[in-house]
Amino acid sequence: MVANPTDVYIVSVARTPIGSLLGGLSSLSATDLGAHAVKAALAKVPEIEPAMVEELYFGNVMSANVGQAPARQVALKAGLSEKTVAATVNKVCASGMKAFIFGAQTIMTGNAEIIVVGGTESMSNVPHYMYVRNGIKYGSGTLVDGLQRDGLQDAYDNKFMGDAAEVCAETHNVSREEQDDFAIASYTKAQKAHSEGKFASEIAVVEIPGFRGKPGKAISVDEESTNLNVEKLKSARTVFKKDGTVTAPNASPLNDGAAAIVLVSAKKVNELGLTPLAKLRGWGEAAQEPVKFTTSPSLAVPKALRHAGVELSDVDFFEFNEAFSVVGIANTKILELNPEKVNVYGGAVALGHPLGCSGARVIVTLTSILKQESGKIGVAAICNGGGGASAVVIEKI
């Protein structure tokens, strides 16, 4: 079956359900969530014993108080060998996808044959900071919100990511109504996908033990997906600009979650008799002015397609991370895509956006879409703070 020795195959994927901020998964650390996803992904391919995994690349953005080397913690908590090399990746929202790319490159260059990649984030457990190493000589100290500073605030002009979303909406003439309609559609598609069991194969149920006599619970559904209230969504106040268009409900929420992907070389696929889910065809990354990060996927996707040798018209489905509704709308418009091919199971506005996880999560969901919706070629893309974006092209086997 496998002819090209540099081919890289996806043989298994898994993710946690995505928890709401301070919701059902908040008692678990980022590394706990990551380990759960890795264990679940490897359990689907019993031919691969944990000790056979040579490297692990894992995205994590807000690592304060998580402890040294989050990826290494994930590897060991997941039962991988102490000899498994691990590296943490921080490319903001694209961290999980960059981890995927690093893993693929390592296999293609012959440095490993079995690698686990992915990403994790527990936004519920990100601490506030206070610099007191030199002491506070007089007056009050100031707490800095780690979520805001290291995840949601532009490092170059100190404005919020949502301010860039407003710039995007104005530049590309995207109205408040369009964004609200996009958000409603995202929730509707996500709810439909859940009700039809479309996420069942990718979600690894998380069991939360009971506490102080209370029963435990099993979390199997993305918590945000059930929160649609159309009337409230349409009447919500704008957040970043007085007469703006971006609101909390037409943007992605703050979340906890993890996703994992098992990558294997062509040689090992044959040797172990594995049945791949998909083959990596190519990838591409791009960057521009930090304030324009919202439309960077429209630059990364063409690069990925060129690298893959695939025409835009050959792509069956696109999976874009919906950092904001305007991101999904603008990139679809710029690339002149059929909206019916984009985020067919909903996106981050409805499912959630745990920063370090999302780049891997969109790839995980894309594999489900290609399998269940009779697709062949898929593209996943995600923007990241600082002006960048990453994109990958995969082909269902």
C-alpha cells in the first residue's frame, strides 16, 4: 500500500470534550487533559505499545504554574517510556498544529518513525501574576491576568485580540448581523453533529470523580455547544468597540481541552499492519502584520496547497479555527470558498477554543469529517496572535 518512504500517516486521533471556563474539566490540569487524549489515541492502535513512541510534540500556550516541560509531563502521565523525547510548542493558537508539523518533519527526515503530537490547555487554571521579587515599597500591588496577558492580548500594541477582529470586520465589510448569523450556524451545526454522533469517534469521555458525597460524572459533550440563546446572542453588547460588531457570543469562549494525533512513517505502517486514517499531503505557514492575524489563514492555505500539489477546487472540506466569527467569514470570502464546505460540524465559537489544543483539534475533527462525509482531501487552518497562521492538507486513506 505504501510506496513513498517519506510519507507520514495519521493512524489515530482522540480529544477530550471541550470544557467551559471553570466548568466540568476545570479540576484537571493541562497535563492531565493532555495525557488523557494521548492515552485514548494510543488505545485505538494496540499495535503501537506506549514504549514504541519515540517523540512527543505538544502545544501549550499558558504554561505558568503548570510545571517544567508540560509536554514531558504529558508523555509520562500518559504512560510513555522515560526514553520518549518530548518538547512543548508555543505558537499561540497554532501551537497544536505547529506540533503536528514538527512531528511530521521529524518522521520525514528519518529521525523517528512513531510520534504523538497534539496540544492542551486548561484556561480555567491559568493564574494571575504579581511581580513582588523586589518587594512592594509602598501602596498596592497589581495583579496581571495570565489569560489576558499571555493568551488574549497583542504583545506589540497591548490591545486585545478582539480589537484586531474589529479591524478585520471593518476592512472586509463584515457586519454584526453576518457575524451573529455565522455564530448561530456554528452552534446549530455543532449541536446537530453531537446529536448525530459525529464526534463520538474522536471524543474520549472524561470521568470526573465525585467529591464530598456527590456522585461523579462522565463528560462526553463539548460543554459550550449547548449554550445557544439566539435572542441573547443578537442583543449582546459589543466588547471591544462602542459601535463595533464583535461580541462575546459571536467570538470563541475560554475553554479547557486537549487533542492528540498519532503519526507513523510509511515503513512502520507496513511493518505493523496499520490502517491509516489519512496521509499528510503538505503544510504551509504565513505571517503578516500582527493586527492582521485574523486573515493569515488565507495566506497559509495557498502555501499548503502548493506544497501538497493540490488545487483549491480539489478540496472537499475546510476546517478553520473560529477564533472569532469574523475569522471564519473573512477567510472564506478571501479564498472564495463555498461556505457549505467550511466547518460542517461547527467550530470554535460553539465548540470552544482551548488555545494550545485548537490547532490539533481542527485536524482531529477534519479526519472525522472526511471519513463520515465521504470526503477525500481536507484542509485545516488556524490563525495565531502575532500575525501568523498554519495550515495542513490531509488525504483520507
